[in-house]
Amino acid sequence: MTVRKGWVVASAVAGGGVSFVMVLVVGTYLVAGNLAGGSGGGAVALARGAVPAAYQDLVQKWGNLCPAINPALLAAQLYQESGFNPNAKSPAAAQGIAQFIPGTWATHGLDGDGDGDRDVWDPNDAIPSAASYDCKLASYVKDAPGDPTKNMLAAYNAGPYAVIKYGGVPPYRETQNYVKTITDLQQSFAAPVGRVDPSEQAAGAIYYAQKKLGTPYLWGGNGTADQGGRFDCSGLTKAAYESVGIELPRVANDQYNAGPHPDRDELLPGDLVFFSDDLTNSRAIRHVGIYVGGGYMIDAPRPGAVIRFDPIDTPDYFGATRVTADGAKALPTSV
């Protein structure tokens, strides 16, 4: 939703050039399935910038505390709970970046940084405590059949007794949704170890955005009739994916978590591309566009401009997301 820097040059693609890029989009997308391969094994590393730099080392270290968790899973939990906000407080009195309630913190809070206190508001204590609590839950249900990580998440939501009673994830809709949400969301925080599959909806999202070329920018624009069909950057990307049945969050920095993150040389048409003044922190992202191939995106850049083709290879390029339906559904409604 934020405005792109003024120094980003306007696209030179106009007139006949537009047709060329449209052909490029179709051709690139048709071969996307052949370019994308499966993912391999190995230790889980965090995607670049997905976790704020202040917490990345903590999440990477403590996310390997026991086999039931990994850094991307721990990051997904923290994002789901607080959006990495160390001052978050819920109506139920859950506190801090990991959203511990006072009773749970009293029992399971750690002095993670060794400074002599256990401070629920200090991520240096709260993040290690979240990992430790996950691992304790995993140990409580270690003999239950099924996937140890899913059983741990189910125990976090429904309690260890329910997991033991039902021999795995219990048949509670809330618990099953919680387990799926976190396991899907972790894909957005893990560094890919191979090419990720292209989104089936990508071509439709591009088609929608192409139809909006030339539309004037509007800050906060969602494309509604009362707004004259105008958009800002994240309003355009949200509407484009909504046209193919995927509901994205409203702002760009939350849209970044709607799927895995391909490298620059692995981009495919339909990927969302993001821009920021802080290349270490996805929460600082301020601009988004839809990649169309050939180093270009369709975006709504700033007031006074129109939806257009722009180059993506600029100093503020942050990274990309390959939107998936499961990834989008896993995002919290507010963080």
C-alpha cells in the first residue's frame, strides 16, 4: 500500500512494447512447469529477510532445539502469534512476541540471554522460551502415533492429553486448522532448497493486472466503483489474486508471507515482487508488484502515475513470493 520511491524509473515499455511483454508472459508461463523441480532435504534455513534481522539469529538457533521443530516453523508461530511485535498484547492477556499467558510464562519462561531475569516482553527470553515450550510439548506426546511436529502443534492448541487420547491430532476442527495453518505458513519462512512449483492461478492474476494498465494510482485504492476503479500497489495485487480465488492480506508486507520465496533467477510470471529500504526485514516492505517476465512487473507505483510495466532490478528489490492458496489461507487476518 505504500508508495514506491521516486527514483524508480518509469517503464520504457509502451505501445507495441506492451504486446511484446504480454507475449513474453504467456511464453514464460507455459514453460514454467518444466523449469520448476522438487525440493530436496537438508537442514531448514530461514528465507532471506523473512524474519526481522534483530530476531533472525535467535530463531535460527532455537528453532533447532529439538527434532519436532525447525527455524521456519518457529518463525511461523511467532508471526502467527504477534507479527514479530515484542510489545503485542491480546485481549486474553497473552504477552510479547510469543504471546505467553502469565500462567504459562511462570512455568515455562526462560532466562534466554542469561541476564538474571525472565522477561516475557524481551524477545531474547521469549523466543528461546517458545522453542523450549514446543519441545516440552513434543516430549509429552512423543509416543503418540503420527507426525511428531503435527502432534506437538496439536498439543499446543488442544493440550497433550487430547493428543494422547486420540493417538495423534484430535478430531477438533480448531486444532486441525491450527496444525494446518502453521505447517503451511512455515513454507513462507523457509529458504527454498530447490525450485518451487508455479502457482496455477498466476496466469489469471497477470491477466487481471494487464487489464488495469493505464489506470491512475490511488493511495488506499481497492478498485471499487466509488474509487473510480483505481488501486495502490497492494490493492492491485490483492484484487488480481482475488480474481482467481486467492484472498491475500491488504498490505504488502503481509502479502510477502503468502508462499515460498524463489530466488531472483528463479522468478516466474505471477510471482509477487517486493521492495524495501531495509533489505533485512520483511516487515519493512513498502511496495509490491506482479512479475511478468523479462525483468519487468506490473505495478501501481505512486500518486500521479498509472498502473504500468516497471523494471524490478532496482536497489530496493527485496525478494519475491510464489503465492499459493494454502499459504494465503494460513496468514492471520491481522498481525
